[in-house]
Amino acid sequence: MSQSPLRLYVDSLFTSPYAMSVFVTLREKGLAFDLVSLDLDAAHNQTAEYARLSVSQRVPTLVEGDFALSESSAITEYLEEAYPSIAVYPADPKQRARARQVQAWLRSDLLPIRQERSTLVVFCGQQRPPLSPEAQAAARKLIGGAQALLAGNPAYLFGEWSIADVDLAVMLNRLILNGDDVPAELVDYARRQWQRPSVQAWLNQPRPAL
């Protein structure tokens, strides 16, 4: 395997939940990497140089030597296979599949929450007005799904921590950190994920004033 240094491209505001997921994966695995931030408002992700690395021209993008990969789930799955000594997915194939199911659900569904509770709420303390009826319905779906996944109030989704726990906590915190009504057990769950050193390292990145 190539021992080339790893380089991770993220947004300059450090508000991308998908970049955070890869950042946390790298930290949990104890991998050294260079962090490169792109000002998306200034279209730094649309330069010809970046387009050569990322077909989607989005963040995150991971570069390892002459290998570049975008899309957060693809990156975390690659890192899991390439650097397996410290796992960020469950070992059991069925539980691992369910962790990936959670990630896919959070990335492809619940759009009204993502629209009305941007990650500026989560990472920059922004406050947003009350949820629309559509977003309220999405919030009920999120809360119901999280309660089903966390029946019995375990510390983590699949017995031991996985990267899916961070992804779920981010989505819950879109509501929690705005002051929306979320059951106490889910607040405790999200707070627990927030205390991991790898997550704290992302939260403590310097962010420019908005």
C-alpha cells in the first residue's frame, strides 16, 4: 500500500457534515493528514485544479498520492478497507450494512430539515425560525427513526461506536442546537457523540466570522 501522505479538502467554514464525517474517521484511525480548506463562496471548488481531483467539485475530497476520491461515504469506506487496524464501522456484516443504511438515509432523506436547519446552526450557533409543517413532519420522521434505532437507550447504535453515530448526532443537533423539541434521551445520545475527541477536534477548528 502506498504510504503517501493523506490530504483532505474541506470547506473553509468547517460546516460540511460530510467533511466532518471523513475528518472524524481519519482522526479515529490515527492517520496523519494535511487539511486544506476551500472557500466555497469564492468558488475555490470550481477551479480547474480542483476539478481534476473531484469530479463532483464538492467537499470532502481525499487525496493519497495520485489517488483522489470524493463523496464522504465512499471515502470512509475506502479508509475502512485500506486502514483496517482501527475500525469505524461495525465488524458484523449485517450491522455494518445497517450503519451504511443509516448514513445513506441521513444523506438522501429529511431534506426539509437540512434546508431549514443548516449546519450553520450546528457549528456557528445560528438560530432559525420555527419549522415549517414539512420540516416538522421530517423532524418527526427523524426522531421516530432515531428512537427505533436506539431502542433501550444504548450508548451507540450498534453496540460500539461507529461513524454512523456521528452522522446521526449531526442531524439530531440541527434540531437540538436550535432549541427545537427533541426527546431527552436523544439529546443525551447526541451530546455523548459530541464529546468524542475526534468530534471536538472538528468543532474546535477556527472558523471565520460570518
